[in-house]
Amino acid sequence: MIPLFKRFPALAEALPYEALADLPTPVRSCAALGVEAKTESLHVKCDDVTGADYGGNKVRKLAFLLAQARKQGATSTLTFGAAGSNHALATAIYARKLGFQPISMLVPQYNAHSVRRNLLRGLAAGASLNHFERRLDVARGTIGEIFAARRAGEPRPFIIPAGGSAPLGTVGFVNAGLELHDQIVEGELPAPDTLYVASGTMGTCVGLLIGLQLAGLDMTVMAVAVTSPPYTSMEKARRLFARTVGLLRKADPNFPTLVFPEAQFCLREDYLGESYARYTKAGVTAVAQARELADIALEGTYTGKAMACLLGDGESGHLAGKKVLFWNTYNSVSQESAIKDIDYHQLSAPFHRYYEEAVQELDRVEG
Ligand SMILES: Cc1ncc(COP(=O)(O)O)c(C=O)c1O
């Protein structure tokens, strides 16, 4: 049983949950990278291996969200993201596994090798991939899908917001915070002073903040913004925190009333660079250092920027004497065999640009 349900048995009754994720995920000590970052110790929480089909942070959220879809009797899921979205891909893979038809509503993004791979993998998973030039068109397209299902006499698609950061998805990371607490108690790592994690739609960092508070763990969460407002902002963090605690209290009145711990949450907007999915020099350098010193595979959109923040803080001496935890949110389960026989021409025409145009300059060396 997951730690959240052990602590609050009423939640196990009230909340939908599908055991999609292999939990707990391991924790690793990364001494050489810790020396580079001038920390007392550095550990990595390996959410890259949350699932045998596809890892990364989304699996914890989908365990709740897809269970809700099933409970509602949906036969399809519909979600949103940029063309190379890991969330849209994870949803496609796990929705399909549970028997849903996944629909992805995708908008343009800076080109990268990971965009090319994720699109092919989404196709291999059987997702219906739709490309929209503007966000307004996404809204129209979504309404179109809802009407198409109605005309076909099928249930309405189960809609999952971008990044899976609905309060119910965020609960997946409340559990993750408690899971970390149990690993500390079992002596797998010392209680960290500071935790670094990438923030795209905030479900990961806010869920962790709630879980850590519940567990009585006093650490600073450094949420490293890889998107701009409204996707990542203090206002969004406070709202998602309140909505998630509200959902949990409604499901179990014994769940405590928690107050957003301002002193323990630090939103870092200094490693975003130009914009979402635009690689930065600091980010790609951090990806290379993580690979060389700790054999960890990160990437330039999310985890590279979070690691750059950690290394930057280390460089300026802020992590001296500190026990640091890096939460690795990026899938490391190889998807190559699933995509090796797929040609990009099998994707609809608007996606061909990602294969016919060059990837962004900082991604020229495939990582
Ligand atoms: C690899 C990776 N890390 C971090 C994130 C950000 O997580 P969240 O949207 O919960 O802030 C994402 C979201 O897409 C991701 O794909």
C-alpha cells in the first residue's frame, strides 16, 4: 500500500488509484556530483524509473488521473502539451495500456531530438496526435473532439490538464513526499536541507511541498521554473496547494488543514532562459556534468535547467554544509525499440517540420 493510504486509510477508500507506478523509486548517492556542487552530500531521487513502460514524474499523477477516468466510464483521454510533451506521451502510453484511446492536443515548440522521439513514440502508442498553431485553436479542437464523441454515441473524453497538474494528479506527489520520508527513516539518505526539482505546471513541486509538510520534514523546496506564468508562478503554487489540500480534506475529514509554507518554498526563475523548451548554456552544461559525474541522463527542457540551478547555487557557495536532494523527473527507460520502425511521414503533415527543420543550436549533439 502506498504511504498516503497507510497514513489515511479513508483516502484509500475515497480516491481512485491504479497501481501504475513501481514505488518506491530508488534513491542514489552521487558523491562526485556533490563535490562539484560543493555540498555536504548529494542524493538523487530516481523518478526516472517510475514505470517499466515509461518513467518520469508523470506516472505518479496518472496513477490517480487514469483511475478517475476509468471510474467515470470514459473510453478516451484528452490532454494538452507542446509537440514534444513528456506528459502527453506518458498519458498516451499508460492510457493505452489501460484500454483508453488517447488524444493529444499539441502546440508548436522549439525543435529538439526529444521532440522527434516523443512524437514517434506517441504514434507507436496509438495516440491520436493533433497539432494546433495557436492556443485558441486548441480550445476549438477540444470542443470538436467532445462533439465527435457525442455524435458517435461514445462517452465524453476524460480531460487531463497540461502536465497532469489537476489537484488529483498532484496527490501523486503528496504521496511521493511521504515516500521520501519513509526512505529517510529507513536510513537510505540523510534528511535533506534542500530539494531541487523542475517546475513546469507545478504539480510535482506543490505535491511534494504538501507531502513533506505532512511528514514533518523541514526542507526548502527549490522549484526551478522551466515555464513562465501562468504555468509556473507563486500564485499558481498557492492556488494548487489550497485546491489539493481541499480535495484531500473533502475525501478524508481527518486530513489536516495545511497552510502554504512560504518559508520552505522558493520559486527560482533565474534558470529558465529565453523561454520554455529553449535550451540554455547552463542547462546543457549541467546535463553533461550529470552524465559524466553521476551517469544520470537529463535533458535540456526540464531537468537540465533544474540541475543547472543546483550547480549554480553550489558554485556560489550556497550549498556548503548542506545535504541536497535532486528529484530526477525525466524518463530513462529506453523507447528506441518502440520507434525504430516508424517513419515520421506516418505522422500528420504539420509534425513533419520537426524532422525537416534543424534542431535548436544547443541540441546539435544528441543527448
Ligand atoms: C521531465 C520533466 N520534468 C519536470 C516536469 C515538470 O513537472 P510539473 O509539470 O509537475 O511541474 C515535466 C513536465 O512535463 C517533465 O516532463
